[in-house]
Amino acid sequence: MRTVRTVEEVRAALAPRRKRGPVGLVPTMGAFHDGHLSLMRRARGDCATVVVSLFVNPAQFGPGEDLTAYPRDETRDAALAAELGMDILFAPPHEEVYPPGFDTSVAVHRLTEVLCGDPERRGPEHFTGVTTVVTKLFNMVGPDVAYFGQKDAQQAIVIRKLVRDLDIPVRIEILPTVREPDGLAMSSRNAYLAGEERECALALSRALRAADAAVASGRRDAAEVLMAARRELDAAGVEPEYLELRSAEDLSPAERVNGRTLLAVAARVGRARLIDNAVVGDE
Ligand code: AMP
């Protein structure tokens, strides 16, 4: 595996490889866990060449967020990516992505104004930071396929919309959330959970399972399904930032669970802001 730092280098490394078959891109912010690795494995299976990008993108962090504390360990990440047979690690420095005078953003509207995008929460600016850097990564690398995780369900929906609206020639693959054996969704931010907080954090996945069980037992009314989830959060003393049922296609509010309905939850546990989700009522 080669580590490259500039757009010129990544393009030069890819040029002779493109004729061998599809180029896959796995965009990441590093601090790899099995969630990241599952995307890399799938990309390795699908593509002739796989690029993993590693860039902690300041534009998607709000002013009071954890940009400086965000876990970083490029040496470990590079070793894991190499072990999985990745071809290129693209780890650009800040100035390569945002040179002096950088003054452009790419925003998807509406979908970014709910859930995490609610102005009272992370706000739409978070997603604008994501869609701007993802557009840049697509332009820098020119992948045929790009891999994202269902763990960030809203991000996945927003990126699909970005690609459709701007006719970006890339196929988007969304892969299932990878969990710890006890159900906790893997996240780089789980590193912030100290002592008993780890136990509290389990309430999120437990809430999703309770809602799923309510649906399986025939409940369809959103309020009833949410109540089942809410009970688990309350029992652990976790106050959700949001707990909502929305269409898994376009994030419109769901009054009833029918077809593909997304149950999304966000909560702060200690220093960590955690998100998780499940698609319920999948028939
Ligand atoms: P991040 O480094 O947190 O920006 O994540 C990079 C990619 O990995 C994103 O597409 C995430 O959705 C995905 N990802 C993060 N956590 C998980 C997980 N537990 N399971 C599957 N994919 C994940």
C-alpha cells in the first residue's frame, strides 16, 4: 500500500490502474474500527483498486465540537489498511484540501435540516461540511464506487441525494452498521466513553431493539413504537437529543411504521455524542 498526500500524486497513482477495473473509494476520518474495516473488505472484493482516504475534516465539526480531541493514529490506521490489501491511503494535509482562499461549499437542502441537521443540534452546516469534502474527494480520486456506513444513516441519504442531484458519476454503496458483541454501534467516538458510560451507551441499541420488537409484535403507530424505545433510554437515564421515526428514503416524518421506516436516535453520554439507527417495519 502506498500513502499519498496530494491530489496530483493520487491521480498519478490511479491513472495506470484505471484500465484494470473499477476504482473504489472508502472515505474516512481514521481511528479505524471494524465498521471502517467492513467497508474496506467490501471495496477490496468489488474493485480492482481501492483508495482509502483519511482526513479529519474540520468543516464538519461545529465550534464547540471535538475536532482537537478527535482520535488520530495514522500509523495504526495505515497498518490496518495495508493488512486488508488496500492499494492507496490518501491522507492529505489540511492545505491540500482547503488551500488558502478556499471559498466554496456544496450544500444539500431540506434533508440536512432535520435530525442531526436541526439548527438546535449539529445543524445543516455539519452536513455541508460533509458534502463539500465528499464532493472534493470524488473529484480528487474519481472513484467508480464509494462506500459509506448505514451507521450514519442521514449522511448516507444526503450523499445519495448529492450524487443524484449533481450527476456525480459514482455508485454509492451503503453497508450495514457493525456493532460490538453487546450491541453498541462501533464509532471512533466510543473512545470517549469512560467507565459506567459504556454501560449507559448500550441503552441506544437496546432502545432500537425494543422498537423493533414492538413492530414485530404488530405495533405500527409511531407513538407506540417510540414509547417502547423511550422506555429503554429512560431506564438507563439517557436523555435523547432526538428519537424519531422517519422515512428511510427521504426522512419525511412517519406517523405509522410501514415499509422502510428509519428509527434514529442521538444522545450525549458523558463526553460522547452518540448516534444509532435501525430500519424497522421492513417487509
Ligand atoms: P468516519 O471515519 O466516522 O467518518 O466513518 C467513515 C465511514 O465509516 C462512514 O461512511 C461511516 O458511516 C462508516 N462507519 C462508521 N462507523 C460504522 C459502523 N459501526 N458500521 C459501519 N460503518 C461505519
